Amino acid sequence: RISFKGAVSEAEIRDSSVAMLQTYLTSIIESIVASVDQCPPVMRVAFKQLHKRVEEQFSEPENEDVKYLAIGGFFFLRFFAPAILTPKLFHLRDQHADTRTSRTLLLLAKALQSVGNLGLQLGHGKEQWMAPLHPIILHSVASVKDFLDKLIDIDHDIVSSVPQRAVFMPSVTVKEGYLHKYKAEGPQLLSRFAFKKRYFWLTSESLSYAKTSDLQVRSSIPVQCVCAVERVDENAFQQQNVMQVITQDDDDGRMHTMYIQCKNVNELNQWLSAIRKVSIYNVHMLPSFHPGVHRGGKWTCCLQVDRAVTGCSRTHSAVTLGDWSDPLDPDVESQMIYKQLLQGKDKLREKYVEMPEADQTSSNKENRINADIHPDGAECNVQRMKPGQSVAARLLAVIEDLEQAHAAFQHREKEDTSCVILNS
């Protein structure tokens, strides 16, 4: 016997959820309006110029809020809302949020965007679920305007006198993790032995590395010395996912190149983007580089003999990852597609290939009526398939081939493992 005594009603659940959303939204808004000093000066100057131009263009009293909308709408839409909606892309979480949490983050991001728009779009028949949040949004308009006024209250001379390192705070670790560094000193080893595992830290001030993550003694390269960060051709070391960090000494101007290997293309793209972002304001960035290495008295890319010769390929210092998508790893993406195909195989066959009896009877009658006549007088029934059936049949054949190849691969792996165990 099931008793529902003391069960929470739907109305109570809804009220509790609304109260929680209100608490989260209030906390987020309070954190934003108190973060003026944490905004990079170069962005504050840009917002100040935008505020000035909009105020000049829309000087009428009825357009008083346009100058706030120009800044707030952009700032909240492009920075705060995306950070709440997808915190992993902003290094606020290690993994993407689950479905339930993502739903909460979506509601908060929409509400926060309404705050950035000064609540002007509230009560127009859209997003009725936001009605319980309207008082908080409207109450926050004044504090948001005050926040934007303080944001643009900055002197141009202060910004010009401070060298802009990047959009990261100096004490913040932008990225860290294990990579493989090429050992260029000493006797030249085979490429697979020349890369040594090291733990790397990247901040807006330096790129450091050590044998392990807990060591305090680290080798360090100032970010201001970085001249280029580029990919390396696979045939240079016969290795994939290798990048090069080209630096220049401040005292004598000598150039150095450090080769680093990442475990996959996903990680390679992330490190390339991160180092380029922190070095974007460097003065002595190179316009060109060598995608190969200098080996055997010449460059493997352009076959030039002089080690100091100008690079043969254009650099990509301003090319960084977008904030809205993760870089793709072809192997991982292929595995995901294969998994989706396997999961939908039976439904695909039932819906498009195995026709219901009524459809099958109708199809057979049509085939008999439309039987082709060969030149020699013999009749031939042609099995006609609808376009959807034909595509589904080909796709199922591809899935079957993939299954057979996967099974053969697993069988080989099992045999190799058994041989290793027996030999040991």
C-alpha cells in the first residue's frame, strides 16, 4: 500500500524552484555590479568610446537609455550570459553541466540578459515563466546603470601608461597540464625518445614547466618574449600534434624555439589559442615562421640552409578558438557518430526497411501491375524501393561493415594481449 501523506505538492515545488532562481539571480547581479575594478582597462576604454558615440547620436531625452543598452546589452550578451550558460568554456567547470543543471543555467542566462536590456522587454507576452523574476530584474536596473557609469569612468592616460598584457589577471593560471617537451640539448635521439613529459603552467606573465606538478623549482619563459606560437608539420618529427613556441631574448635578441607535443588535436588547439591570447599585445611578433625543423643542415619545410633565414609560412598570431564551441577531435567525433548509428540501427530498420504488412501488400500489387517486359517477352518483377528506404538500406549496410571491422579489431587486440601475457 502506497501512502501519499506528506508528499510535496506541485505548487510547493514550483515555489521552491522560483525562490532558488531568485536567490541565484540576486547573487549573480550583486557580483557583477561589484566587479568594476576587475574589468580590463582596455575594455573599459572601448565601452567609454561606445557610450560617447551613442550619446552623441541619440541625444534626445526619450533615448536616455540607449547609451546603457549599447554597453549593457553587449556586455551581458557576450560575456556574462555565455559564462553562465556554458561555464566549461570559460574554465569555470571541468565538465559540461548535466541536463537538469543546464536547464537552470539557461533560465539564469535568459534572466540576466533581461537585466542587461534594463528590463525593457518584460511583460510583452514572451517568456511568461519569467514573471516571478520581474521584480528582481526591474529592481536591478538602477544598480546596473550605476555599474555601467562606473565602468566607463576611466582616464585614457591611465590605460596608455600601463602595458596591456592580456585579458587575464597576472595571478591567474590560464591553462595547465602535462605535455611533452622536445629535448634539443645533448645527443640527437630518435624523435619518440626526444620528447620528455613535463607539467606546464601558463599565466598572463609566463610559461613555466617542471617534471611534476608538485615541484616548486620550475623553468620559466616570460610571455613578453613570445614571438610566435605555431603548429609543426607532422613529418618534422614523425609525430602528430606538435607545436612550437618561438621566443626572443630581451638582452641580446637571440631567437629560441621550444617544441611541445600534445596528446591530441583538441589539446593542441587549446594550448595554441591560450598562448596566443596571453601574447596578443607583444610588440615583436613574427610575420612568418618555419613549419618544419632545421635538421641535417637545412630546414625540412623549405630546404633553406641558413638557420636564421626568414620563415617560409605566414604566422597566425591572431587566430584563436571561438568562445562558443570546443575544438573537434576527429577520433572522438567518429566514435560518437558510430555509437549513435548503433543505437538507432534497429529503429532505422523498423521504420524504413521493414515495411508494415499493409504497405508491403500494396507495394507487391504495384510491382505486379508495373512488371517490366524484357525484349525477349519474359516478364520481370522489379522490386521498387522508396527513396527513404534506399538511403536507409545503404546506411544499414555501412553500419554492418563498421561492426564487422570493429569486431575484427577487437579480436586482433585480444590476440595481441594474449601473446604479450604468454611471452611475459
